[in-house]
Amino acid sequence: MAVRYDDVRALLACPHSSRDLTAPGLPRMVTGFSADDVPGVLITMHGADHERQRRILQRAFTVNAAERWRPQCREIAHELLDGVDGSVIDIVADYALPLSARMICQVLGVPASDWARFHNWTAAFLSATAESAETRIEAFVAFRSYLEHLVAAHRNTPGHDLVDDLIRAQDEGDRLSQNELVNVLFVLIAAGHESASTMITRGVYRLLLHPEQCRTLQATPALVRSAVEEILRYDGPGAPGLLRLLTEKLDLPSGATVAAGTVVLPNINAANHDPDAFPEPQRFDIRRFAAATRPHLAFGHGAHFCLGANLARMELQEALSALLLRAPGLRPALSLDDVRWTTQLFHQPLRLPVILA
């Protein structure tokens, strides 16, 4: 495991640091079938084919592309808060999950009623301990089938959603195949939807632990962008990172040498708390990123930097802004010491009831 910021960044940037761990016998973060066993998806690809797909996809995930969805995200956030009956809301079930689900449905152009289906599939597939390997495989197969039908429907009736953007996306005339499109959507929903919900919940939890920071953010809404970056540094992405296989020897900045054939975990959370990179890393400070500082690694670095980073940032900004605007007296409805957490790879509270008034 690599834990220092410079070492983790070097591992993520190294062209010989492969995400292809599909060969038999290589280590896994969970037992049985998992994301590391799925061939042909961006998060497990390496080399020229990975670079080709990223070139085709990158135009669909720019800052401007994410900003296109900001009004819809803001509207959904306020609609969810409008629908609160009483003064208590569970951030997980009543806000973070439906917000991220409705957003992914909007972005992909699928019926909002379908979100419960793919949430159940992704929850099972990403489970670290609660589900059997057989259940994860069944969820994966059902999810793939759904996505194949979704792409076919958009090919037959083109529109203006992200699926249509991906179907049209090309680089020098090169387009994604049907299988590649399905794989991209699989990663986008499985990782994007679940991680967005997780980060909204964990962000609110962190602000509740620091009520003075929460009040500062409510008094100065312009700090929301900096606050989101600090939440991502401090609490993101909810999992330590993804394993890498070194195909050649690598000398790390710390002086350690990683031999070819070694599987390493670049621990992103540890790197984001490295005191050499972030002074007083255990101090949560929503103003930290308002000034010049080193970039956090919550979205990774290098060839596998998260394609959906701009969309995720926007969603987290809008979710927190709406909640803090509408809940000036925001406070926990139970002791934060009593909050129970999931066993999924994306670690988050099972419930987070808060008082809005």
C-alpha cells in the first residue's frame, strides 16, 4: 500500500501501473466476483485501447457539459426539500439517494421509475460483505441487459441526453462499439450514481460534525466550491482506492522501489491526509481550497482520472447549497456517534436524520 501523496500520485501517473487485474490469482479488495473481474470497462483497462476510449469520451465530460445539467440538479434538490413532511429528513433516503438517482436518470434520459432497479443492482454489485459472489454476478448480468436495451432504444430514437452524446462521440471518425458503450454506462451509473449519493451524505455528515464551518458556509455561500473540494479531500471518495499491477519496476519519490509484478493499493484517502501535502490534514477547513494549494486526489490522477469529476462536483455543490439555504438551523436528529455505516465499497451512513428548521 502506498500512503504518501507523492507516492500515490506517482503510482497513478505511471504508464506501467495497470488497472488490468483480470488474470487469475491476483489480489482482490473483496472475495468473489467484483469490479476488478469485469473485462473491457474503463476502470480495468490499460494501454492503447483505454487511451482510445478516453479520447472519444472526453468531450462528453467537460466542465461545460456538466454545467448544462446544473439547472436541473438545482431544481431536483429544491423539489425534494419542498416535499419534506415535517422538520426531519433522512439525508440518505430522502435526499442524497433520490437526488443522485434522478440526476442520473435525467442525464441518461431514462424513466425516473427505473432508478430503484439499477440502484438495487449497483448496491448488490458494489457490496463488500453483505452479498454473495453469486448475487453480485446476477446483479451485473441484469444490469448489463438493461443497459443494452437502453443503448438500442437511443439508437432507434435519438435525443439529446448523455447516451445520445456518447453514441455520437468520436475521435477522428472512430466511435465506440455497442459493447464499449454499454461498459461506459455501466461504470458511469455503478460508480457515478453511488459515489455521488455517498459524497452528499458524507459531506452533510462532515458539516454536522463541524457546526461552526456549516454556519460559515451558510453565511458565505460563495465558499461552496472550496467547501466541496475540502469535503472531497477529507471524506472522498468513500473508498481507499483501486488496486494497480506494476508491469515494470517503479522507483517512488519516497525512495521505495516497487518490483515489476507487484500489486499495490494507492491509498487515495491516506494521500489526501498527508501532512507534507496538506498542512494540518486532520483539520477540516472549508476555506482550504479558496487559496492556492495542491490538488486533492479524490478523483484520481493520470490516465484513469475520473471522467465524471465535473458532473460530481456540480452535483455536490448544488446539493449542499440547496440544503443549507433551505435549512438555516440544520442539525443532527440523533447523536452522530450513533450513526451506523454501510459495508459497501462506498462507505456511508445507513441513515442520517437531520432537523431542518
